[in-house]
Amino acid sequence: MKHLLVVVLVVVAACGANDRSHSTVTSVPVPAYQAENAKLVASIDTSTIFGTQTQAQALCGSSSDCAGFGTCSSGTCGHCGSSSDCNGHGTCSSGTCNHCGSSSDCKSGTCSNGTCGGCGSSSDCKGNGTCSNGSCGHCGASSDCNVGTCSNGTCGHCGASSDCKGGTCSGGTCSNAGA
């Protein structure tokens, strides 16, 4: 009886042992759907505010919101028709302020690669934050900032227009953040 049980187990275990065929699975593409009201988000390059530093630009309704940092155009400050519109914040080139030929063109920072805002030390920033990685506008405390408050290590942030020293507060950023 023991031998019969062992033989039956061997036969049962061997059944299908040589069946080596593999089934193939085909992938079916899944369609991607998008809501009818989906919109693209606009991106704004504001690297000219503090040299190489990128910071969100505040909106303005009129040039008086810019507190001397260029004129208001398309809702943002820093635009110009001539260098006099820039009020010392660089020279006017291609319709925007903050360009320079030498550091004497810059109210804040040194002239670096044709734009204001570069620095070698915090004294180059002239109150527009501290110098970090060659650009002004960085801070450890709001006392480091001429315009706005210090938030996430950068100047120019605000909770109210009174933080902006002449500019307006929009979206948490001073309209005159480059000033």
C-alpha cells in the first residue's frame, strides 16, 4: 500500500511538469482624459529682479505701485521706455530696467553679466538683502531687507502694502521688490 501511494504521488506531481508554454499578455493602452475646462499655467521668468535669483513678481495696477522700479506694464513693474523710468535701477534695455554697463548703473548690487544684482559681499547689496552665491536679495531676518520682509531666505515678501515701503503687496510679493 505504501508503494502504491508513493507511485500515485509521483504520477500526480509529474503531470504537467513538461508543460513549458507561457501565455503572453498584451498591454492595452489606457486613454488619457482631460477636463474640458483645463487651462495651461503661465510661467514668469523674473530672474532679472535680483540677478540670478528667481522670485515671483507682484502685480501692479499703475506705475505708482512700482515705487520707482520702472513702470507698470502688463501688470508687472520693471518696464521702461528710457533709462529715466528705471530711477537708478539699472538702465533701460529692450523695454526692461536692471541692465547695466558698469556697477555705477546699479542702485543695488554690482553689474554682473549685463544686469544689476550681482555681489561679492553683502555691502555690494546696499540694503537689498545679503549676498549669497553671487546675488543680492537674500536674508536671515527682515532687517536685512530694504523692501519687504524676509521669507524663505529672500527679501521682497509682504503681508500688507506697508511692508513694501512705497510699493504694493500682491500675492505676498512687493511690486517694488527690485528697488
